[in-house]
Amino acid sequence: MKEILLSIIVVFSVAICTAQEDSVWVKKNFKFEDGVYLTYSSFKENRPDYSWEDVRSNLYSNPQTYMAQVEFIEVLDEEKTALNLDSIWGISIAGIPYIKLEKESIAKPNTNFAAIRLRGKICYYSYEDFEKKTVTIKAYNPVNGQPFRKGEVETKEKVKYEKMIWFDDGRMEDFNKTKLLEWIADDSSLYETVSLLTKEEAKEKLFKALLIYDDRNPVFIHTIKEEKN
């Protein structure tokens, strides 16, 4: 009986030593494992489905605009399988994660990705695109300064889109005062501060409020790390 009990204890001890759970705080500049993430679950667990060593790709990233463009990604297997870029959730380059933008979101060639510039309980990313707008143009009489002709002209205006990701489940919303207040309701003091911001103050201080919230409300990645005996 003692020998059986001892064997159970030894097996249990080995299991503990070979599989330990790591908890890593996802701070604002947290570096994710480089590679391709097919799903949000893979991203949340910091486990890319493919490392860059597993694939061949043609991509370009611009650190100044926090954007990346991908022409193709091909898995280095016997068939050299081309990944369907529409099925990818995101990628990570040099530790910086990029989320794939839907094609209708941005009028640029190839498949576009925006860097998740702030990581934490609430993640943040942004991107710019040109939006078509119709404006009225008037022609004026040089003698009396009165308009004598007008017409509508289509122009393009650069627009910045700001988005948030709730790290726990991956849901996304526009980054604005109304939506941020919904997401920080569990931090009463910060909620009160943000709720009192005017429209002009919000332009300057909303992102800072997000930084404060993430710092006060840490989120962790839980992974199982296999260790050799």
C-alpha cells in the first residue's frame, strides 16, 4: 500500500513540475509572439498559429503610420498552402500585434492591418482613410462679389478611425467618450472624471483616461509552460 501511495505522489509531483501555469501582465507595450494568428483566442493566449519561420510572405509594415500591408502568406508545407487572408485575425511583427481590417473599412490595395498600439484590459488601435464627401462650390461675380453659379463637387477627406478591443472576449467598439464610459463603469472614480469632460477636453484627455484605466485594472495572459525534467 505504501509503495502504491509513493508512486502516486511521484507521478503527481512530475506533472506539477512539467506543466506550470504562467501569468503574464499584459502591459501597454507588451510584446506578443511573432507570427500569424488565425483567431482571437490564439491572440489572447499569445500563441500564434504560425510563426514567421513556418511561412513565406510578402508584407510591408510602416512603423510611422502603425500600418502593415500583406500581399500573401504561404505555409511552408509540402503543398505550399496559401493562407486565405480573410481567415486571419491578425499578425505580430517585432512583438507588435496588428489586427486585420475588413476590406470595406479601408480603400487600399492588398490586405491591411493596424497596429494595436495600446495593449491591456482595453486595447486600442487606429487607422486613417479617405472618405468621399460632396461639397457645394460657388462662383462669384468679381464686380459685385455676388454668387452667380454653384455646383456640387465630390472631394476626399482624410478621416481617422479609433477603435477599442475588450481583451477578455475580443469585442470591439468605436473609441469615444460614450463607449469608453460603458467599458470603465467598474472604475467609479475614473468614470466620474471622464463623464465630466467636455467635448473639447475629451479630444485631449480620453486616451490618457484609457491609459489610467489599463494601469489600474491589469489583465493577464495565462499559459501552460511545458518544462523538461
